[in-house]
Amino acid sequence: MKKSLLIFFLMLFGLCFSQVEKDLYGKWMGVDQGEKGFVTFYPDGFISFNFGSDNIDGKNFIIPEGDFKGKVGQIKYKVDFSKKPFKITLIAYFKNGDELISGEFNKGLIEFTKKDEILFYMDTEQKNPEKIDPLSPDTMLFKKESDL
């Protein structure tokens, strides 16, 4: 009986505190260098960023510079929820004539600190860490503003 009760509570605890992809969906607010900004994770895999004058709509993004300047692109995310912290990959897509071009352009880590709070680390230096350094300038704390 004690063993069954223990298993029941472990399962209940696991269900209450485990994060799944749908927990990530929504608009998250964070502060970067004193400036308030937002990241939005959509259920269809798109992601948007809004920080100061930088507004990147993942569903309709105009490429600002480089060989493909002015082309319309999209930005999607992919998260591996199999191991904590969760690994995130950002992927850019755009059409060049009839050809669809895509490529990973940034990776990072996400860790839920509370149900409505995440640490989000963008691996700008391509170090591929296994843990999030909360003191890194590439780590931000986000709080969930709304669900989608």
C-alpha cells in the first residue's frame, strides 16, 4: 500500500511540475539592458521578437541586410524537450525565386524556473553549453504575459 501511494504521489508531482511544449506558447516579457521587450512563441512554430526598435515578426520578416536584403522571410523555432535545459534552434526561411532556402541561424537553451517564468539563453558565440549561466549577458529572464 505504501509503495502504491508513493508511486501515485511521484506521478502527480511529475505531472504538476513537468513542462511541455504548450507551456512555452505565449507572449513572454523580459528586460535587456534596461529595455523591456517581448518574445512570442506560436503553436505553429513561428517566433517573434520585439525589443525597442527591433521588431521581428517571425511570420513576415523583411531581411534587413546581406545578399538577400529586402526579401520576405520567416523565422521558426524548434525545441528539444527530451532533456533539461531544453535546447532551442531558430531557423530562417525565405524564397529566392522558386527555391525555398532555410538555415539554422542561432541556438540556445530554455529553462522553466516557474510555470510562468523562463531563463532564455541565446548561444551567440556558438559555445553549445549544457547549462544556462544566469549571469551571462546572453541570458534573459522572461515572465509570461499571456497564453496563445
